[in-house]
Amino acid sequence: MKEILAYIINSRCTPVSWHSISKETSIASPNTVESYVENMKDLFILLILNLIEPDSKIAYRKNKKVHITDPFLYNSIAEYVRARPFESSILESVVAAHLARKYETFYWRNKTEVDIVIRLDKIQVGVEVKTWAGSWRKPKHIKSIILLNKETIPTFLASLDI
């Protein structure tokens, strides 16, 4: 499990597959990796986001984004596995964990990536967490986008009716 946690922290909130984790660790079976990650999800340590297609179908077989749900846990696990914590990953994970308490949460990735996508009825709303100033394009199928940075995250999270 320590190897899986190290892999998740070093992936920096990019989509991963159970197969890629099993190849990079001493765990031979992707099914065992999935079982470990699902157990940590059930213990509220991890949050798993699936890819959502433009037609709102959920792609369960595609790579998943795995977030550590709490900044304290993130930093504790990073120290335990001797990995460098990444502020951008912590911020994205905090927003994803808060949104997952109220909404179905997913992610989108093709030519561009949307960190978190929530589904409100049949409308997809994107949430992008930025820690650097750079160009970014909104995908056509995302109806509206919320751009957050380190300064706006606390106000946004406080405004959620959870």
C-alpha cells in the first residue's frame, strides 16, 4: 500500500490506470491495486474521479484521477512515503473532495483537461484549479467553467451549501 500511495502522490493528480500502478510497483496484479485503492476510498482517504464523456456517459474503463481527500492526510502520507508534496495537487484535491460531498464529480481530458466536472441535471460544469498563470481553453461541451486559484478557493468552498 505504501508503494501505491507514493505513486498516487507522484502522479500529481494526473489520470492513472490500475495497470500503470501495478507496473511501477511490486504489486503484480492490477486487480490487487484496484482493491487497495477501493479500500482506501472506503476509508475516506482517497477520492476516485472517473472520466465523463461529452454525452455525459461515464467512462469507467478509462484512467482515473485519484485524490487524497484531506491536506493533513496528504502531507502525512507524503512524509511517510518520502515524497515531495505538491501544493497544486493539495489544492485540487481539497476542491474535489468538497465538491464530491454534494455533487457527482468527474474529470474531463482530451486535448485540454478540466480538473473537476460536476453534473447538474444534464449540464456539465467544470472547475479548474490553477496555481500558475497560463493559457487554457474551455472544452465546447462544458457549459460553464469556474476558474479557481489559491486566493479564491477559500471563498468558493465557504460558499458551497454542503
